[in-house]
Amino acid sequence: MDTATKPIGCLQAATDILGDKWTPHLLRYFINEEIVRFCQLQDLTGGINPRTLSSRLTALEETGIIKKIISGPGSRCEYKLTAKGHDLLPILQDMEAWSDKYAPSNA
Amino acid sequence: MDTATKPIGCLQAATDILGDKWTPHLLRYFINEEIVRFCQLQDLTGGINPRTLSSRLTALEETGIIKKIISGPGSRCEYKLTAKGHDLLPILQDMEAWSDKYAPSNA
DNA sequence: CAGCATCCAGAACGATACTG
DNA sequence: CAGTATCGTTCTGGATGCTG
């Protein structure tokens, strides 16, 4: 892969994650929450399909953006950001600022 | 829509654009080029489907991120970023930096 | 509570060929 | 050069119901 004519690929890792339908929104919740649970996300998103949520969470865990923590009885578990995930937050916030600036009442 | 429980929607505008498969890469070329042509993009991307490229360009134009400029004879035309589009570049660069930091030799 | 399984509608994208 | 037309495939994600 020649970097001269094809300097892409660099963006790939970020777009792979942020390009999925729910992921940016999901990640957004970590800005204020730090630790989030499955059912919380279902709730916050207004009823995301558990299948979708599960797959997003799995992908995020596999790419090392979040970490799953089994906590307590009754299948209670929590998700929190890793350092890698934390570094994503400023980008999310910039995206949000941009959206807000150019599409304030975005339908 | 209640902003308390559903503070989303803000990210939407950005993710709608950056979520498409080629768009971030396409935009990336504007960092160095300023003015880009259809065939250049086809070339730079390594042969993106013209149908796809066309639809991306149309979408970008409709959201006011790029501007199409008919220039010269022979269907020659060019695309350049608007102010709105320019404001997207830092985000792209951050995404690139992030990708580079956490997935250097990203396959 | 935290998922997984199955089924399915529709969007996204590539290949290829053709036009103003 | 800058697209459009057509076709087909693949991938995504929603609905719904079940399980550890």
C-alpha cells in the first residue's frame, strides 16, 4: 500500500467505530456517566434493539474502547471506557459542536 | 423530544455525514487539495464506484459541506469545501490521529 | 438483568455498461 | 470528463420471543 497515492486507512479505525448507527450516541452517554449498564443504554436510546446494542457493545469491547465489568449478582454488569475510549470523547464533543453549529434544530 | 432523557440528535448531523463508507476519506483529500475533481477522487480512492461517488458528492453538496463549481468546457467541474466543510477537517484530523495512535498498522 | 436466536425489510454498495 | 442506469449481493438493523 503506497502512502503517496493512497494515504487512507488511517481514518479507518475511527470510522469503523463511529460509522455504525448507534455507536456515537452510545459513546456519548459515557461523557457524563462514566459507568453505564445495558438496560440504561436501552433506556437512554429510547429502546434500541438488544441485538444491536449487544453487537455494538461487543465491537466496542473488542476494539478496546470499553471494558465490561461483571458486578454483583443477577447478571448485573457494567461498562466503562478505557483510555482509548476516553480519547474518543473530545472527538464526539467536536462532532456535537459542529452539528450544533450547523444544524441546530436538526430534525 | 425531551432533552433530559434523550439528549441525542445533536450528534446526528455529523454522524450522518461521517458514517457513510467513503465520505470521511473523500473529505480527507480536501485537507491538502482544496479543490478536487471527480476523476481525481475516483483515482485517489482507488476506483470508487462512480455511482457511489456521485451520491456522496451530492449528499455533501446538499448538506452544504462542499460546493460544486462548473469550470471550463468538456464537463469539467470542481468541488471545494465550504466554511461548514472546513470546520469538519479538524475533526477528521483528530479521528486520524486517534486511529493512528491506537491502530497504527491498522489492516 | 443481560443477552441470544430467528426472521426479515430495506439500505448500501459494487460491477458493468451507457450517455450528455 | 462527469456522471446516470440497471442489476444483484451483501450487510445492517428492527421486531419479536426466549434463555441463563
